[in-house]
Amino acid sequence: MAAPYDINRDDGLLENATITFEASDHVVYRFYCTYHQPTMSGQVIVLPPPTVEKSTPANRVLLK
């Protein structure tokens, strides 16, 4: 993953990896394989947290 994080990990054949980072913005972060560009690439889409509306008499559903 490029700037601003500059994350680079080189794993061997058939190895799995988990990479954790704390996103500072709600944007799309692109990542790619250093050896197999442009076919081995992807993106991480960071969305803002959902908003939850408080229940009011107008939008409350009562179940009986």
C-alpha cells in the first residue's frame, strides 16, 4: 500500500498474511503486488460509521 501508509510485505508462495492499519480518512486505499502489477491489485474502501436515528413517536413501530 502506498503513501501515506507505505505498507510493504513480502510473503512466500501459499503463505497467508493479515495486515492491520488505522485509517485516518474515509477514502479508497489502493494496494498492489510489487511483482505482478497491474493484475494483482485491489482496494480497501473506508466508510464513515453509520448514523443511528433516535426513535421518535413519528418513526417508532409498535408491535403487539
